[in-house]
Amino acid sequence: MPHQVHQRKFGRESGHRSGMLRNLALSVLRYERVKTTEAKAKEVRGHVDRLIGLGKDGSLAARRRAHALLPEPAIVEKLFTDLAARYGDRTSGYVRLTRLGHRVGDSAPMTLLELMPAAGESAAAEEAAEEKKPKRRRLGLPRRSASRTKEADAEPEKAAPVAKKSTAKKSTAKKTSTTKKGTAAKRST
């Protein structure tokens, strides 16, 4: 009886599943944040932790194992230089999961999977994000200024009757009949 085999199957065969997780780990290392389903995010965070551990090891054998797992040499180089230096003092927990809600199509729980910032970067990044964060506006009706709403409540305006323009519709029956005759004449000749 297989004990402690905890792996999500995702309804895929083993080759497809391993390729999907490899590509997702590659995207996390490349873009440093990926939006995916909660189950995939929980499964791939162990892969990313293992890869960053290889980068922190820095040996030739670790570099060869990383090349075997990741198909892009530029990402392997980033793993061994930038990310290894960023997480020098951290032993694990390189990935943060943030729940985003449910997907519209199938109501799957979505998660933002992102690499944790370095210890000094986190405070500066949060301050910069607060400064750049735009104000949220509600969708729907346009906003009214406070003075305009007070005036509208005090004196309701009378709507002036709108004069309707009479538009004469042109007959298109003659045009269609002539074109039909013209095409019929062209076909017969």
C-alpha cells in the first residue's frame, strides 16, 4: 500500500503533468508572478523551492540538474546569480500564494503565485506600490459632483419637448431589382 504519496494528478498522464509543472515553474522564475489555479500553485511551489535551492548550492552538479529540469539557459543563469543572491539568508518559502477569487468560466479558485521579495526590497516595494496604486472607480453611472447633486435635488428641471425629425426612407426595392436583372443579364450572355 503506497503511503504518503501526495501528488495532484490534474486529470493528466504523467508526462503531460510533469511538463505542465515544469513550464509553470519556468514561468514563475521568468516573470516572478503567475496567475493560476490554486491546486497548480500549491503543487508547483515545491518545484520552485527545489530549483532555488539548487541555485543557492551553486555547484556544477546543481547547475547540471537545473539545466536538466529547465529548458532555458537564461533562466538557469538568473537562478544561479540573481535569485541565489536574493535569497542567501532564507532557507525555504521563496513563493507566496495570494488567493484571487473564482474564475468566471468554471468557478475554479484562482491564486497569484509570486516570488517573495528580498528582506530589504519588501518595504521599499510596498511603499512604491502604495504611491503608484490608482484609485478604484466604480463601473456604471458616471460620478456627479456634490454641488450638482444638491442643485438637482433642490430644483428639478422641466424637460423640454424634443422635436422629432421626419426621415423619409428611400426605397431600395428598385436598386435590388435592377441589380438582380443586371446579374441575370450578365449570366445569360
